[in-house]
Amino acid sequence: MIIYTIDLFDKQTEDLILEVNIPKKKLDPISKIMGWDEEDKMDFINGVAVFNVNKVQAASLGILFETIFDTDNYVIQMSAGEDND
């Protein structure tokens, strides 16, 4: 099973601070926010892609997830991969 997450890494230590699970139903709006073409979207859906999130994208994702993604202190990435549990 493929899981989709938004990952926040501390800019100083590079430690993973927070991992937000992405429900499949939000993949289409996320694709639009990220500006993915069809190939990027399919790579993400198939679990073979990681994307950096910029400040504008983080603000839009924050609205979608009803939270704040702080780009000043954290590196934010979207990732997809196999669930090893």
C-alpha cells in the first residue's frame, strides 16, 4: 500500500519533525497546488516521487489541511512510498 505524506524537516538539524498523512481524496487538489503535470502526478500516485514545497504552495496546502506549514523554520516535502508496516 502506498502512503502519501507532507514532511517537515528542521532546517538546522534536518530532523523529521512532523509527518502529515495525505488522504487519497486530496491528491487532485494537491496536484493543482503543486503545479504538477500528468507525469509528476502519476509518479507521486505510484509512490516514486518526492517534491519540495515552496512558500506559496505551503500556504495553499495549509488552507487545504486547515493548518500552517512554516517554511521559515522547516523544509517541507511531499513524499509517497510503500508502507512498510
